[in-house]
Amino acid sequence: MTEQDKNMSENETNETNIDTPTEETIEQETPAQPSLEEQLNAKDTRIAELEQALQLAKKNESEAMIRARAEIDNVRKRVEQDVDKARKFALEKFSNELLPVIDNLERALESTDKTNPEHKATVEGLELTLKSFLDTVKKFGIEVINTEDSQLNPDVHQAISMVESPEHQSGQIVNTIQKGYTLNGRLIRPAMVIVAK
């Protein structure tokens, strides 16, 4: 054998040693596959996790739907209340403008001589006009605040002075200077009163 032949045969031997892995290397490189039972357990665990996540998502969605419905109901109720208030109190400015007319009719009745037979027709006309006017405004929710024989109520009365009065208890209304009015229960003008000390 020539030297060239020797080198070639050594190269071939080296190549075969490098290229062909041994059985031990093959076993080390391939991971051990889990058994069928382990695979099933892993999948069952994953299914259980997904079912729990699904139940949680359903619960959250259900709670969100309940909250959304409650919010819609609350908004609807608020809108109904706002519309109701707007309807009730839409006449508030108009009512405030009518109050001086009522006051003037009452002053005209007070200043007219009711004993004079010549003024009898005028007095009757003023009384009927005032009564008709008060009945009409009452239909729309305007009410006169009662001040006769009552105690001072700061919510609806405005005390303009205090006087000594043996006939009245302390804090009781002695005299009404100007009548007060409410519109559907809301104060539009307090009654101006004189109160006993």
C-alpha cells in the first residue's frame, strides 16, 4: 500500500466515526415521551382550567349585564323625574309674575269702602275677579301659604318684625303683611309676617 492509500483509508475511518452516531447518543438526544396516561391527565387539567375560566367569564358577563340593566333603569327614572319636575315647575316664572296681580286685587278690595252702596258693585266685581283668579291659579298648583293662627315656619314664612302681644304665644304669627305662595309644594314666595316675641 502506498502512502496515499493509507491516508485515504484513515480519512474514511475518521469520516465513518464522525458521521455515525452511536446508540447512546441517539437515546440522549430524543426526549422521553410521556406515557399516554400522563398526556390524558395533562389534557384533563387543561380542560378543567379552561372550564373554570369559562365559568368566571360567564359570571362576570352576567354581573355586567345586571349592572348595565340597573344603570339603564336609573337613567330612565332620573329622566322621568327631570321631565316631571320640568312639567311641574315650568310655570314658576309665569306664576311669579301673576303674584303682584293677586296682591293688587287684594289691596283694591281692602282700600274700597265696602259700606258705601255706590261701591257695592265694584266690591262684588273685585271679589268675584279675585276668587276666579285664585281658583284658576290653584288649578295649576299655586297655593296660598296659611298664616292664620300658626307658628313661624322659616321654610315658608319671612318674619319682618317682632312685637309684644299678650294674646299670642312667642313665635306665633300676629299679622300677615304679604301672602306667600307655593307652586306644587315648592316655595315661590315666602309670606311676610309679624311675629309675637
